[in-house]
Amino acid sequence: MATRSLKLYSHAGGPNPWKVAIILNALSVPYENELMDFAVLKKEPFESINPNGRVPALEDPNTGVTVWESGACIDYLLETYDTSNKLHAKSGAQRWQEKSWAHFQTSGQGPYFGQRAWFVLYAPEPMEYCLKRYGDEIRRVIGVIDAHLKKSGKQFLCGDKATYADLMFMPWHWLLLTKPFINGEGFGKEWEEKYPVAWAWQERLEGMEAVKRAKEDRGKAMSKGH
Amino acid sequence: MSSEEPRITLYTAGTPNGQKISCTLEELGLKYKVHKLDISKNEQKEEWFLKINPNGRIPAIVDKSTGNPILLFEGTAIQLYLCATYDPEHKISFPYNSAEYWDGLAWLTWMQSGIGPMQGQANHFYRYAPTKIDYAVNRYQTETRRLYGVLDARLAEQEKAGKGLWVVGDKYSIVDLCCFSWVNWAEWAGVETKPFAALQRWLEVIQQRPAIQKGVDVPDKFEMKEAMKTKEGEEEYAKYHSNWVMQGMKEDRDKHK
């Protein structure tokens, strides 16, 4: 049990810290959200916390552990605070399936949705080839989830119970379905029509308390101009 | 050594991510069957393979060593599984829940969400995309260099602290192997490793390991570095690889119209 609050180094707009926030919420682990400015991340003192100069990073005063990379932060939280296995399987094939999906999120969803976001928000001018490449990859990834859920007939990626692997996909969905609508304002409708099973899964997860709270907190942080 | 059929099957092709797992299996001294997927024919998107990896990519493994077959995809998940199951003495891994374990996990995740995808994009825009988009080539080569810089700084710091030239802890581990699998392809992305002194030395040391030399030649002899020595070799290698990449992209696009 965490008697002291953990510190989550975070950012308002960027989706990845909120992924960790969802898990912290779901496990009822107390934490402070330290909203960081991008400008301070690629130098000391933050670089000593995360040599890659990004958020999230997590500090746990109860154990003295510091961890960075959202996937690693989440694994650490599951090991330390999910003792009743609310969000993950302890062993067996299930445990490794969950890991496969979780790693697919960190290596296959995040970076590619992120590239689309880059070319929409930050490239000096519109670059059709790049926008299309990453827009298509967003569709492919959602298609993979849709096909998998159709085939398995289950409510969630690894069975009938939501696991951390499902929750990890959520924050990037917010960038699709709300401002800045990185795949276009019409994409929500396209997703619902073309990938209905994945759409239902997404809605199921959006309705969970831990997810709702993180989304609200992020909204508040963004409106404060962070 | 038992002469029975190996219970682990590796689904792979000659790419950094495939090599990452064949090298890991070699380092652990495990017997395994190799099933080569022909990416130029988009075999990895066939129904039978999607049952093993719904994402339709390599690597993937099936381990039938116990009653319940374990099907796994995503290189990092596979590496973690293999070490949890077959490296009880932690020859190339760290005890679960130790400080090095969490540190190692951060670096593994960093590699698979950073160097892998970003260097992969550099490859795409530098070698495969039908038109040269300088902005994109620069973006991804620069990010690859930034990531190499982070790794180089880490290695130098480790060495200075007396831990040796390894990313985590004081020994060679799957963390080094994982990062190596992509750094070993740097020239393909148009990025040099020589400007990163510690990284270059670390790279050369790992290249000498027998398990690495064996692992990179799975499923076929690793010819990229040879091909890069001449202009013709480079062009031919690029043309062949460009073909299957663009064909695969076209099929995905058509599927998701």
C-alpha cells in the first residue's frame, strides 16, 4: 500500500503521462501530477530522472524507485500495487498475451499516432505523403484491434475483463476523437462505421471511472493553459 | 542434448526485429525451429499467421514446451518471456523486481518505442519512399541521432562508474541486445555511429559475440553490411527491400479504404 503520494511527471496535452494516470487511478494509488513544460525536459535536473528528456516519469517515495517510459511505469505499478490482480494476470499464457498487447501499444500505436500528430500540428507545411502514411497506419492499428475482437468475441483484448493492456490505448484515442482531431474531424464517424467492434470496445473503456477521471484532469490542465 | 524436435518456433524475416529474437535465442542456447515469412509476398498478413500475431508482423513465437502453447508477438514481450522462462541464472537478464530489472525495462521500452520506430521511419523515407521528402528524411535521421546520443551518453556514464560498457547493470543483457539489433543497421538509415565514441566501441564488442554472429544470419545470411560496401550493392539491396515494403503498404491501404 502506498502511504506516501507518488510523483508523476506529466504534461497537459501529451497523451502518454495520462496513460500512467489511468492506471494510478484504477489502482487507487495516491499521486501528484507535476505538469511540466517541454522546455525543461531536455536538461538537468530532469535529465537525471529521465535521460531521454520526456514525460512521463514516476517517482515512488515508498520504495525509492524512479522509472521512466510509460510502459515501464505501468509495469512497475502493476507489480507493486496491483497485488489483487485487478488489472493483470499473475502468470501463464494470459500474462504474456497482455504483455504482447501492451508492447504493441507502446511501440505500434503511440509512435505512429504521434507521427500523424506531428505532421498535422508541427510540420512547417502540409506534407501529403507523410500525413497519408500515418493516417493509414492509424486505420490499420484500429483495424487490427477490430479484427481481433471480432474473432475472439470477447469484450476486451485479453478476455472478458479489462486489463492494463486495454487501458493503455486510451489517451491516444482522445487525440483522434477530440481536439486536435489528428485524423480529421470526421474520423470518429469513420471509426464507428468501419471498425464497429473496436468502437464499442473504446466506448466501454471510456465509461470506466479511472479513464473518465484522467480525461477530466487532462481537460482541466489544458484549459489552465499548461 | 536431447535430439527431439525443438518446441519453440520463431516466425521471422531478415530485419532488425527478427534478428533481435534469433540472437536472444542463441544467447540462451535454446533449440528453436525457424519459420521464415516471405514479407515480399505479404505472408505475414495471411489468416493463419494473424492467429499468432493479430498485428501481422514479425517476430512472433510459439512455445509448445508445456501443455498450454504460448503464442507471443512484439519483440520486447518475447525477450521478457524467454528470459523469465529460460534464464533462471540471469546470464543475460536481471532478477525480477530488482532495481536493474526496472531500469532495464525502461531502456527496453525506450528502444522499442523510440529507436525502433524512429530509425524505421528514417529507413522508410531514406530508402523506400517513392519520392524523396527531405523534411521527413531529416526529421527521422535527426531523431535517430538524438536517440543514439542518449544511448552513447548512458554507456559513457556506465563505464565511468565502473560498470563496464553496458546499458544496464554491470553486464551484457537483453537490453544491450535489443538496442544493438537496430544500431547494427545504422548505415541503412543513413546514420553514422562513429561520431558516438562509446556507442561505436559497444557496437563492435557485441558484433564479436558468437551468438550474435549466429543470430543475425537467421533466417538468411545477413548481407546488408556487405551490400553497403559498394554503390551497386547498396542500390540493389535498396531496390529489393523497397519492393516488399511498398507492396505491403499498398495492400494495407487497399484493405482499409
